[in-house]
Amino acid sequence: MQAAQTSAELAQPNRANLQAAVWWLAAIALTFAVLVLRRPDAVLNPQFYADDGHTWFQQAYNEGAARSLFHIYGGYFQVLSRLAAVSALGVPLLRAPLVMNLMALLVEALPPLFLLSPRMRNIGRLALRGLLALLYLTVPKAPDVHANITNAPLNLALLAFLVVIAEPPASLAGRIFDVVLLTLMALTGPACILLFPVTLLVAAKRRQGWTLVLLSIVGSGSIVQGVALLMTGERLHQTLGASFPRFCRIVAGQVVLPVVQGRNRLDQLAHSPAGALVPACLITALTAMLLLYALWRGSLELRSFILFASLLLAAALAFPTPNATSDHWGPMMAPGGAGRYWYIPGLALMAILLWLLGRQRPAALRLVGAILLSCMIYGATKHWRFASFPDLHFPDYAQQFERLPPGSSIEIPLNPPGWSMTLTKK
């Protein structure tokens, strides 16, 4: 009898481990399936997108992996994008876009999977975290953020934020994961500069030793990226064309409506650009009220996310990517324009709407949250698929490249149309 009990007790941990393994395999498979189905051609007909080919791969191939890895671009080090390009050098040119797209999809898949991990129990039960992960995977967002390594740093920054607010790791593997991830994020774009005050806030509130380790990594990265920005001088002297009416149109049309309705319908609400100002100001004011209420009553984690998203939005408006025009905010108001800038602020709004459904909120706010969340789910269902990229026949150019003699060059058109990259055969 005692031997039978001992066998049963030994079998229980094995059964639990098997169930956990099956659960995680299902979560991983579902995550990647949803991401691939949003734009299947990213895997079935992979092509370089913009800087994926024009900057990262072109420089990695023409200049060599080691030399290109720590080039400053756009005023910052961009190590993630350059590592993906270096990895793609190990396969024939025909497969290089697929390698970079898969790496971008991997980075995109990590935030929802991390939300499901036990380290995120402090933000709610598994059901809530599962809903957040599902909304992240399906809510409409800018197509240029999906499945390309140029804008994958946004998903990396989101994952880094989750690590900062998560429970400290209990294992050596968890600590290594945190250090490697935050180091990579700190050397990839300016997000670490904006994450530093958030990490400082979390460290001050929690007073945990591990949070201080994360703070030191983010702080060191902020110094490195700040020095790079000052050395290049990029983004520091620009004519923005900023105004309060334009600010309202950007917030309402680019942040709020794409989350709630699936796309920017601001002009359609008023049937004219001039008449759109009134609903834009009203939507912006109501959003600001919800944001302030969430900052007042929300948890440390929610307030930290709002702070991080607000800093990203402010930085995008104050220091947008330089362009050939003298008016930066004008193009940013166009439906779908500069979608990468509104990505994380839109996710923060999504989190606020979900938080409004909590039992602790007044009934009127729960009703508002339910209505807006229902609209968001409808918009996600209607607009969750992305249009395929125009087929620029990349395999034909890859075959031409393979037949070139050493020293010869070829110009290859890229998406979006108008971009290209030039490779010199070695």
C-alpha cells in the first residue's frame, strides 16, 4: 500500500510537467499561427521591407558583418536589426528575407508568451493575461510593425517593459534571460532612454535588488544611446509644424480610433478635414480623462505602462524620423501614417479599457469600458488581416545575383515600392 502511494506521488510531478509542456506548446503554436495568418506572404513569399534590405542587409553584405554591427543609424545603435541581417548572411540571398522575417516574428511573439508566464502573476490571473495576449495578437496595428526587423525593436521594447514590471526571476536561466534581453534592447534604438524613468519608478516602489540590476542596465544603455545621438546630431533640429489642433488629430485619429474602430475614420466622422477638429478635440479630451483616472487609481504596473507609452508618444512627436519635407506633423496626421509611432500608445489605451471592466471601478465606467472594448473587438475582427506586400519578384533578382561575377553589382527593388538595395557580388 505504501509503495503504491509512493508511485502515485512520483507520477504526479511527471504528469504536471507533461501538462505544462503541452500547454506551452499549444500557446506557442497558436501565437505563431495568428501572427503568420495576419500576413501569410511574410513567410510564403518573403521579401525585404524598406531598411531591412536597404540598410541592414545591404550594409552587412557589402561592408561585412563585424564592421556593420555597431554602425549608428538614425542617431542610435540598432544591434537587433543588424544581428538579424548578419544571421541572414548565412543562407542564400533567396532565403535571407525569410530569415529576417522569422526573427521579427519571434520578437513579436515573445511579449504575449511572456504575459502568460508565472512571472506576470502580479498583473492579474491567467485568464486576464491570456485576454491581454490575445488582444495584442489581434488588435489592429500598423502593418509596418508586423513581421519586419526594422520595427521589431518596438516589440523588443514592449518585452523589456514587461520584464521590468514582472516578478524577479527565481532561476539562473531567468536572470540570464533578463540581462541578455535588456542589454540587447539597450543597444537597439532609443527605447531604453524612455524606459529608464519607468524602471526608476518601479525600483523606487519595490526596493528589490534585482530591479536595481535592471535599472543599471537600462541606465547604461541610455548613456550609450544618448551619447550616440549627441555625436550625430540627428533629430535635434527639425521643423515639426506642431500645433494643438494637429496634436488632437494625431491622438484621436492615429491612437484612439485605430484601437476602438480598427482604423482612422476621423475625417469620415465629420465629412471634412476642417470639421474633424471638433470630434478630434472631444476624443482627445475624453482619452486624457481616462488616462488621468487610470494614473490615479491604477496599479503600479498600469501606471508604469501609461508613463512608458506617453514618453514614447512625446518622443515620436518631438523627434520624428527626419524626412525631406519641412512639415513633420502634417504627414503624421494621414490615416495609416507613421503607424509605428502609435503602436505602444495604442496598446496602453487597450490596457486601460480592459482595466475599466474591473469590479472596483464605478458602474458607469465599467459600462463605458464594455462598450469601447466591444467596439475594439469588432474592429479587430474586421481589420485584423494585413494586405500582402506587392510582389516585386524577389526570387528573380536573387537568381540574377547568384549568376553575377564577383565585383558586379545589382539593384533590387524593395517594398514599399520606391525603395531599393544595391549588392556588390563577392
